[in-house]
Amino acid sequence: MYCQNCGSKNTDDAFYCENCGEKLEVQDSPFWNANEPVVKKPVSKSVLIIAVELVCIGFLIYGMISGSKKLFSAEHEAENFFVYMQNGDFLKAYEKLDVAESDFICAELFQKVQANADSQVIGNYQIKSNDQMNMLPQANALSKEVTIQFQSEGNSYEYPITLNKQLEKKYVLFDDWKVDAGKFICKEYMIYVPKGAKVVLDDIRLHDPYRITEQMAESQSDSPMDIYQIPEIFCGSHTITVSMKDMESVKQTIKITNIDQEYRLNTMHMKKEAAKGLLQAAGKNMESIYNAALCGQDFQKIASIFTSNQEMLLQIKEDYEYLVSNLQAGDTKPYSIQFYNINASVSSDDSSSLHLSFAYDLAYTYKDWWSGEIQKDVYSGNEELTFAFRKEKGTWVQGNLGCESLYY
């Protein structure tokens, strides 16, 4: 007799298996009868419960994924962004933007400019989606247009939002959509200030990486301006401060838009103490120029008071030589000059330009037409001249000759 449990052979009169201890059942034949029906064991209740639970879990996961896809859809992201913007929650709205952060592209500045922007009271709104997708330029990704239609003070408006599909999935399974920031950003914003000025924009000092070199700006080395370029900055209200030694600081609130893409400060007003010193220098320079010209001295004798810019210096030299030739021409020869009642003022348009008004006594010789003898005389007159100054390496130097032929 064989054990129906472990298959071990036992004696015919054994009641229990000698190997496993299972109770033995008497069989008429050791061979299996193919015609005998096979009795199937019933499935246990616990197995059925587990199977049902697995099916339910599968449907639940499928439903959650399907529902979650709507939560991560372009339309849902656009709605969230719109609601954040209308509620003034600009930090959360910034998280939805597709931007590369920099000095002027960050959450704090986005919050600042949006908080100062005009807002509307929104009533009902609805989402209108464009199912068509467009390929983003210079990127292997897609964009989608979503329009928010809303009511405000009885009028209907549309708020278009472009969303960019990110290359990587979110949580492995879902599309990741970001709001295109193009309409919020001004690109290549230009700032022009007097050369040597310090520029602070939104508490950020503009340094060399933002400065455009003279070659890039296609400007000459004598350009009176420093030029800065901000690659990207949020549109809206910003605070700019321009300061320079000897000059009054300029602090302004500027409005940056995609249309108004530059700030230009051509002149700054000189501080009173600095202007006083420069006015004294202008009077001293004037006397040196005229005295040198009366003596017919070479330009190099006075060249140190002028700019080092070669193009400007060449023009100044030509003007000086012309002045010398006029003073030495003809039968009358001026030989000395005295200045008095010198009054100076700073130009209202450009504080680096100074106006001098003065009286003078010009002594000269002439040949008497009757006797042919050389005579002396003095002419007293009044004149006004303008002298232009510029700052080079922290020092004020004269940028023009200023002096002209005096009447006598």
C-alpha cells in the first residue's frame, strides 16, 4: 500500500504511513483509474477576498492616475497660475513660470514688480484651451495656448497663457507644464549713464559682466557714456540709483516694458563744493591759455590741462594754433592781458560745462600810421566763454579750448 500523502510504500495491513504518519486509505488497485472523476478542492474564502481586493486596487490606481493627469494638465496649471496672480500670491505664481534664474529674474523681484502693477477685480471666469500644440523654437519641446475668459466690472476680457511642456516628466508619470514667461520679461534692457558713474538697479550693483565694451557698443573711446545691458529683467516698476563723485546722486523709479527698452541719463548735476573748485580751475586755465598764446608758446606748454583723448586733443591743438595766429597777425601785437571781475556759473543743461564772464585789459602795440613809430595802448572789454570738462581716471580735465580771439 502506498501513502496518498508522501508516496512511501507501507505494508498492506498498515493504518498509518510509516514515513509521514498520514492515515492510509485502502485502495482496490495501486493504479490510478482514468475513468474515476477528479475531485477539485474548493477555493478558500481568503483567496477570493485577496483577489477582489487586488482588482479593486487596480481600478483605484487607474482612476487615481487618470484623475491626476487632469491635475497636471496644461489647463489646470494655467488656471492655478491665473488664480495665484489674481489673489496676489505672486511667489506661488512665480513657481509656475518657465524661467532661468539670474540677478534680475528671481521670485523676490517678480513679487515686487507685480505688487506695483495695476490689477482688476475678477468675477466669473472659464478656461478655453487650444488643443493644437506648437514646437518651441530652439528646443525639442511643445507649447500649448490656454485662454482664461473672465468678467470684470461688467466687461469681458481674455487672459492668454502659453505653457511649455518640460522635457522631464513629473513624478515619472505626469506631464510637467510651465507658464511661458515671455510677456513678463524684457530682454536686452540698455542703460546709458555718464562715464564713471556707479549704477544700482533694484539694490543690485551693475558690474563688469553687464557693461558693454566700446567695441561691442561700436562707440569711440571718447564716448561720455557707460553702457550696460541686462540680458533679462521683469517688466514693471524698478528703482535705479546713479551716483558719481562730485555729482548729485540720481534716484528714479523707471517703468520697464517690452517697448521701452532703455534708460538714458545724459547729465548729472555737480555738487556745490565740486562746482566751486572746478570754476576756479576754469578761470586759472583761461589765464594760462591766453598768456601762452600771447607769447606764441607751443601747445605742449599747456597740453597737461586738457583731456588725454587723442581725437579731442588734436582738435584743441588746432583751435589753439588758430588763436595764436590771430593774435600775431597784423600790425597790432597784443603782449599782455589782465582779467578781473571773473564770474562763473554751471550750465543748467550740463553741469560739466562752465560759463565764464569777465572783464579784461589787453595791452598791445601798434605802428602809428603818421609817424611810423611803435605805440602802446590798452583796450578794456568784456567777454563770455564756455569751458567743457570731463572726468578721466577720477580727475577733471578740460575737453575744449574754450578761449577765443578777444576784441581789441
